[in-house]
Amino acid sequence: ARQAAVAEAQGPGRTADGHLVPLLANIGSPADLDAAREAGAEGVGLYRTEFLFLDRTEAPAAEEQRRAYQAALEAFPGGKVVVRTLDSGADKPLAFLPSAAEPNPALGERGLRMFRKFPEVMEAQLGALAEIATDDLMVMAPMVATAEESRWFAQQCRAKGLRGVGVMIEIPSAALRARDLLAPVDFVSVGTNDLSQYAYAADRQLGAVSALHDPWQPALLDLVALAARAAGDVGKPCGICGESAADPALACVLVGLGATTLSMGAGALPAVRAGLAAHTLQQCTFAAEAAREQTTAGAARAAARVHLPELA
Ligand code: PEP
Ligand code: MG
């Protein structure tokens, strides 16, 4: 059994009973691609593109953008690559995009809101992506709050000929109305870092409130469940790309909640793959149900682990 487990640990993400869950990498620049491949990632589930725009007074040239995105497609032939459009704002200010000082940067003009305000930036990024598009290239927008924003983003992408279009679910309104946000797009991906921040009204960068960011918090699990169920109902993928997916027990719970792919920092991939391979989909489902019955993060973790005995 141990040998089988080791063999599983090198193959694609799957549960003990063969339910496939592609395990993808979160990357912050092409420099992360080697580590992702070595850790056995099956593709890129979150390509944070901010690095291209940092420390600059001008937008990156189209050619530079194309090369950066192309590198990910080349690193994973046949694997999917989800590129997230620029996620900046007063919380991640850029020299070439004027961002007025805001009293609450996390609640201000960031993510898709900035993208709408600077159409030339959007045109350049979507244009670069369209030029290298393949069936494996997906594009998704961060910080989408409403169905109208999802429709707008989908229209911009479709107008450029992009076919794999998605939105992140990282604001509670988006999770609550996931069905509406899903209608114009092909997939959603849950960003549990921001989703937790907004669900618990607790700044993700502030140590004093970090206890509220426990990724096992029951309300966070409920919001993920809403998004995953909405996606399952319409037969569209629901990935997870926040830090939650990097905890092997929680990764099983997320699969039990209906997540179809998991994306994480490369370092977490081997343990998550092994944890998943050691449990059946039904164990994952039971773990998810047991976790959601609890009223605290600690109790949710403990209740889930009863159903995940191989993660002792
Ligand atoms: C998230 O918010 O969970 C996420 C994946 O995006 P980022 O951490 O880049 O905000
Ligand atoms: Mg986010």
C-alpha cells in the first residue's frame, strides 16, 4: 500500500478511488515555473501578473507580456494555464497607474475596478493574451463583486477572441451570487485569502486579526460551498487558488465541497497530492460535511480529520 501511495504521489491529482482533481501551481513570475514542474504541478491555476507591472513608470511592452505568458504555456504542454489579469490598487500601488490614497485600500479601487478605470492597460494585457491563446490558456479577473462585472469582463475577453474566461470568487457577494457570476463565463476560481478577509472583516495583512483568517473558519467553508455548488449545478469548473488549498486536510475538504481543481504554491503540492490519494471522494465529502457542522475553526479541523485517517 505504501508503494502504491508513493506511485500515486507522482501521478495526477486524484482521490484513492480515482476521482481526478488536477493539482496546479500558483506562480508570481516565470521564475516560479521550474519549481512548479518539479513538484509535479499539472498546470498553473493562478498566474499573478502584477510582477510585470511593478517598479515601472510605463506599462510593459506587449512583447514582454506575451513572452511572460507564453513561458507558462511552454512549461506545461497540454496543461492548463490560468492567467489572472492585473490585480493592483491602493493596496498594491503601481508607479505608472495613479492610485489616490484611500482610507481603506482593500475596499477601494483595486483588481477589476482598476482595470476598468484604465482601459489601455486592459487592452494591452488582453491583447497580449489573445495573441498567444491556445485551448489551454484561461484568463480570469480578480475582485469581481457583481454579475454585471462578470458580464463586462467576459465581453471584453470574448471581443478579443479569448475562449477560456473566468472570474475569481473572493468577495462574499460573489460567492452568494455565484450562479449569476458564472452565467457569462466558463469557470470560477475561489481566492480564499481575500474571501476570508472580506467575510470576517479582518485585514489580511494585520497580524492582530490573523486568528480570524484561519482557513477552517466555518463561514469561509460555507462560502466556498456556495460557489462550488453553483458551479456544479451548471457543470462548470470551480477551482480553489487561495492558501486554503495548501493544507492537505483542508484540500480534501475543499474537494468534498465540490472544488474541481486545487492550485497552491509549489511547495505544498506533494503533501496535498499524497493526502488526496490516500482518501476516497466519499471520505472527502464526509469530512466536508463534518467540518461545516462545527461552529469554530478548530472544531471544524478536528471533525474533518476524523474522516481523513491517513493524515494523522
Ligand atoms: C486570494 O485572494 O485568495 C488570491 C488567490 O489572490 P491574492 O492572494 O493574489 O489576492
Ligand atoms: Mg485575492
